[in-house]
Amino acid sequence: MKKTTTTEKDDARDASLRVSKRVRDSLKAAAAVMGRPLYDVTNEAINDYLAGLRLVDPLAAIRRSGRSRKAA
């Protein structure tokens, strides 16, 4: 197993911060152009992103198991 050096960890962290800064700057610019509060635009962007993900409903299995117990 390869151990990561602190330089590699720092590089990954720096890259993450650069991406985050770019995204934040883009959201700020979009909010300014639309004349809307930044938090509205940010929340909208987050909701759009989450809606695009194919997340499995974590409670679906629990609901299914509950129904099968009632039927038995």
C-alpha cells in the first residue's frame, strides 16, 4: 500500500480549494447578473445538482421490510 506524502495531500487539498473557489465565483457572478441574492442562486444550484444525481432512497428498504412484516 502506497503512503501518500504530505505534498500529495496538500496538492489534492489545493486543487479542491481552487475548484471550490471557481464554483463560488461562478455562483456569485450568476447571482449578480440575475440581481438575486447569492444564497438563492446557491440553493438552486445545489438542488439542481442533487436532482441530477441518481440517489437511492435510503428509507425505501426499511419501508419495504415494514410492509412485508405487516402482510405476514
